[in-house]
Amino acid sequence: MASVDKFEPKILAFLCNWCAYAGADLAGVSRMQYPPNIRAIRVMCSARVDPVFVLEALKRGADGVFIGACHPGDCHYQTGNYKTVRRVILMRKLLEQLGVDGKRLRLEFISASEGKKFASAVEDFVKELRELGPFKK
């Protein structure tokens, strides 16, 4: 029997329509097991994820934010994932300035054929957030 007070992190995921979302879908249709802690929002490109979205997610109760992007060089919009990498680096610095551990923001490159990688990344992020504990506003 699981402990009643075991912390289960809430994760908001922004998944690129072309790669990471398809990878998540593949994980689902392949019946791969991964923690149910994630709530996904499909975006047309990972570059669509505005830093305000990350801050707002944390403000509204998420314990972590997951961004799934195409592998470098595979972006359907040419440079979107490169912009996301630069933006995530800046967002982590911003989070640290605000007293938030930058580990609460994760970027993963996941292609449409990598359902197993998606499941593994989610599992690893949940484990990391459990170690960090609940996010305190």
C-alpha cells in the first residue's frame, strides 16, 4: 500500500506538435507505462512557449514544467528548437533569480518515433521533482 502523504508532483508539459506530442502519443498507443503526473498542452513549435507560460504554470500550482521539442536540426520551422534552447537557458537563470530551482524546468528533444524516450523522460522528471519536493510559491 502506497503512503498517503507521498508527494506526487504536478507537471505541465508543452509538447511540439510535430515531434514530442507524437512521441507522447506513441507512448500511449504502445501502452508504455509512465507516471500520470503530466498534463500536456500541444503547441505548434516549442519556440511558442513563452517564459510567461512557465511562470504562470508554477504560479498556478505546477511543480515542474516540461518542454518537449524536436531534435536539433529537425524543427519543422527551421530554427524553433534552437530558439527554445536559448530561451530555456535564460528562463533557468530567471527562475534562479526568483529563488526557484532551475531543475523545475526541463527541456527534452523527443522525435515522433521515440515513445520510449518520452516515457523515460517523464519518469525521470517525476523522480527529480519528488526529490525537490513541492513547489512553494
